[in-house]
Amino acid sequence: MSFEYAPVCKGLMVSLAISSLLVGVFDVKHYFHLQLVPHISRYYQYWRLPTHHLAFSSSGDLFIAELILFNIGVQVERQFGSLKFASFAVISAILSTALEFLTLLLFHRAGLNHIPAGPATLIFSILYQHARIVPSAYDFRIFGLPLTNKSFTYLFALQLALSHLPGSLAAAMVGILTGQIYRSDITAIKSYRLPPGTVSFAQNYLFPLLGSLRAARRSNRAYPDAAGGSNNGPLEDEVITTARPTSMPPRNRQQQQQQPQQPEGSGSVVREWVQGITGRSPAAGVRIPTEAEIGQLTTMFPGIRRGGSCRDPPTQCQYRGCGRDTLEFAAIIFGVFLACCIGCSGVASSRLVTVSSLVLAVLVFDVDV
């Protein structure tokens, strides 16, 4: 998920984080909460009504608010469009400020005198729009309790609403009421849009400060570096699509024709090793052993001399004592020697046992002398 097609939400998150950080660094948090008595009723500090939306006084509240905005604000802005979403944020801030002041006046005697700093009302207003226009992607159950992919976002919102009782809960209720009023389109407030001059100023001077909004494109291939340590040029990303296969482009067809076709089963290491020992090739049949291989075999089995095939009858063998019994005995001796080597080295691998079995089978049945 990225901020693509959601510049207003990204700007809101960045500005909220910067303002909250500056408020904490300069230790001016006490100027950003809204309190009826004595700040408004006695000292007439009405400037607190709009300014308490600018920053959070707690890093925990800021973190939860950023998570909620990233999960719901991007989707709502994509549904509304950037211009409508910005207009909705301005109307929600103005309407929620008036409702907060009215709530403090009505419930002051009930103990509600303080509303914490931060745009909690705007966040819950966006949350109401998200709950109404964005459907859930999937459902699941935990211990029989039905949940959706939105449930975790609602848990974060509940934690934000219960963080500073009773003021945080009042701000949450005011935000939901503001979102409902905007949704019901009382007095045609949904048709309001920001002035063109404000939009042009934001596009020319504010949006460039946010940087790129497109998601980073990552290739699913791992390309090795060139021999000199630097690539010759940019590599193309692999395109993954669910479309039906079409005719192969000429470039890809030529590349496929130039690639040599490997024989079936060539990827097996054990098969290649056995074929190398026996002198066999899957495509060319029986391979004539080299003098070095013949010398290696005669060194391992000095009692066997070069001559006819061991599969020939004993009467056709050119050398005395060259029969199947001799080769079977030599194969048994070689198997015992290989087993001793495996036992001494402490290797108990199934691959080595398979290799030794293949070698014994090849020596007993398929070796040409």
C-alpha cells in the first residue's frame, strides 16, 4: 500500500507528525489542549478552539493516529478524490470545533471540562466515511468471534477513544457525529469545494514537498552483477499478468531458440556422476572410456585385465579368470570399502547410501572391461 492518488492524506500525516514533534521539543504542549475553565470562560482564549487540532501532546496518540490515517485515509481519499477529500477535511474540522465547544458547554456540570490535543474528531469522521463506503475484504473468526479486516483498525480507534477519558471519548463521539452529518448532506455541505486559488497554491508549492507518491517498483528477479562490478544498463522488470497467453514476441522467440535444450534429467547430480563413471551418455549411448579412466579402474582392480565384455560367456572372454563371479566379488569388496569410508567419516546421509547402491548395481551388471 502506498500514497499513490492520496497526496492530501500524506500531507496531513506529515504535517501532523512535524507539528507534534515541534510541540514536544519546544515544550508548549499546554497551549494545545482545549479546556473550558479557566482558559475559555475566564481568560477568553478562544484561539484554542482551532489550534488544538494541530498537534498531539502524546507520542502514543500520534502513533495510533498515524496508523489509522494510513489504513483508512488513503482509501477514503481514493474514493472521494483529492479535491473532495480536502474539502471534507476542512468542513469536518470547522463543524467538529463548533460541536466540541457546544459539548463542553452542555456537559461541563457532568465533569467534562477538558478535551485533549489532536485532530481526533477529524480521524473519527474519516473513520465513519471508511466504514460506510469501503467494504471489508475478508472475514475470519477467532474463538468463534466473527471479525473482518477492518476489526484491527477499529481496535486502534477504540484505544485512541479511551486514552484520555472522558475528553477523548467525547472527541470520538463528536467526530462520528460530524461524519454522519456530512454523510447525510444537511444544508448541501457535500457540494462544497475549496477555492481554485487554494488548490493551485497547493499543487504548485505544497505537493512538490511531499515527494513521489508512486509505490516503489521492485523486480522479482535477482540479477548478478557484471564482471567489472557495474551493470551495463538498466534491466527490465518482469511483467506479471493474469491475461491469457498470446503469441510470443519475435525477440523472446529468438532468445528461446538460441538457448540450448538440455536433455531430460540433466539436472540430477547423482545421475551425471554415475554416467561419468560408467561412460554413458543419455543422448549418444555408450561412451568409450578414456585411457585415464581405464587406468584408474585397473589400479583399483589389478586382478582384472582388459579384454572382452564381462557380459560375454566365459568361453568368449579373451582373458583367463574374467567371469561374472570375479566382478561380483570385486563389486562386494568395493561396497565394503565404501561402507567403511562412510562409517569412519561419520556421514549417515541417504544420498551417499543411494550413490553406493547405484555404483554397486552399475559394477555388477553394466561395467565393460
